[in-house]
Amino acid sequence: MQISVVISIVAILASGVVASEVGSESRPKKSQAAVSQAAMVPPTRLGELTRLAGVRTDKGAFGHNYTEVYERFLFQWKNAPIRICEIGIEKGGSLGLWNDYFPRASIFAIDIEDKASMQNARTKTFIADQSKRDQLETFIQTFGGNFDFLLDDGGHTMDQQQISLGFLFKFVRPGGYYILEDIHTSLPAFYPGYGVEPDGSNSTLAMIERYVRGNPPKFESKYMLPEEMRYLNENVEFANLNFRNDSEHSIMCIFKKKQKH
Ligand SMILES: C[S@@+](CC[C@H](N)C(=O)[O-])C[C@H]1O[C@@H](n2cnc3c(N)ncnc32)[C@H](O)[C@@H]1O
């Protein structure tokens, strides 16, 4: 019950509604920019990202169906020369999807295993453990930051998810997104073995719920450095938490970075 309230609030925020406060008493108003941006998206075009996902990645309808949500955020950059970063390559299914949907994008991908065979003219791979800040730092030194969007579809343990978010959020460009997939690993009753402690307070889902319920919203993570939490608190515009429980649990969160003042 409480989760669905939170989801409604963040969904409203993601749709471009500007709320002066997060709470049931707030009276949101749509910004002019959000209205004109929504008007620019022809509804008949939506569905392409899911169609292109097919069965090559579980981001599509055959798996978690995240693409249904992603397209509404990412459509705006379809033909732009954007910079994408993804943690987690496996067989390269999602890298192929980004290549096909964003024909002008540069794609940078991290995996703990060597995935150099997946490289092409627009796609570069890098070996790194997402829970090691020094290795992520080397990745940034090699390829730069300023990503339009960055996805974490790596190992999905609590420390990996939160260290990567804390370290890499500063390398999302202002107005861009950090997408954290498969947060259902925070539910040990369904997905044991991802590092959730007995009281559950260290889980990534608990961290996000504390953030969206907070007044003011505040990141608190045992895995993040104080300066990382401060940066998130100052630079996250909203968290759009998506929770779907049809064929399997599919929890994903999109963090938007504030535009520069
Ligand atoms: C779910 S698969 C990625 C699937 C891919 N994104 C797709 O949609 O087609 C997870 C990948 O994360 C990688 N991985 C696991 N632990 C990691 C870590 N600590 N750091 C970086 N990558 C990791 C695995 O080697 C695996 O290739």
C-alpha cells in the first residue's frame, strides 16, 4: 500500500509535473517545458524500443519489460549523438539494442569479464569490477564521463549497486538519467544471495524508499562515501521507482540529474 503511494508520487514527478513538496497534500503543477516535451512525442512511435529488444535482452517484453518505461524517457534522444554507459554486457543483447535504437550514439560498457569481442565502431567495452572505485575511475579516465544516460545491469548485489550509483552519478550529464535495474535483488525471500542483511536496512530498495519518503529526500547508504551522498542529495531531481510483479518481480529506478542552475 505504502509502496504504491510512493510509486504514484514519483511517476507524477517523472511525467514532468513540478511538485513543491513530496506528500499527499502537495498540489502539483505542470511546467510549460514538460507539456511541450510531451506534445513532441508522437504516441504511434512508442513501442519501437520494446520491439527492437525482442528476446536478445531481458529488458524487453520477454523479461522485465523495462523498455516500455525507458522509451518514454529516452525517445527524446533517438537521433542525437548521445553518450550511453551500461554496466553489465553478458552476451551483448542490450548493447545491440542501444546500437539499433540510437543510430548516432556512442556506447561504453563495463563488465567484470573481457567482452572485447562485442566492440564495434560505436561501442567500446572495458573490464572493471563495478564495486571497485579505482577501476571505475580508470574507466572514466579512459572514456570520459558526461553520459546522457547510464544503466546498471551488472552483478546486482547491494554493494555493487550502491557503490556504482555513488561513484558514477557525477558522470551523468546535467538533465541525464542514471537507471538502476533489477532492484528486486533487495527482496531476499525471492532472490537470496545478493547481500541483504537480516534487518534489510542495507538494501538498495530500502535506501531508495528512505529517499523518496524523506522530507527532505536524503540518500543514506553504508556503501557510499559522505561526499557521494552529499552529491546525490544536491543533484538528484527525482527518483522514478517502478515496481512490476506480473511474471516475476521487476523493480527498477530512474534517477534524473538536475539541470545546471
Ligand atoms: C544481467 S547480465 C547483463 C545483461 C545485458 N545488460 C543485457 O541486457 O543483455 C550481467 C553482467 O554483469 C556482469 N557482472 C557481474 N558482476 C559484475 C561486477 N562486479 N562488475 C561488473 N560487471 C559485473 C556479468 O559478467 C554479466 O555479463
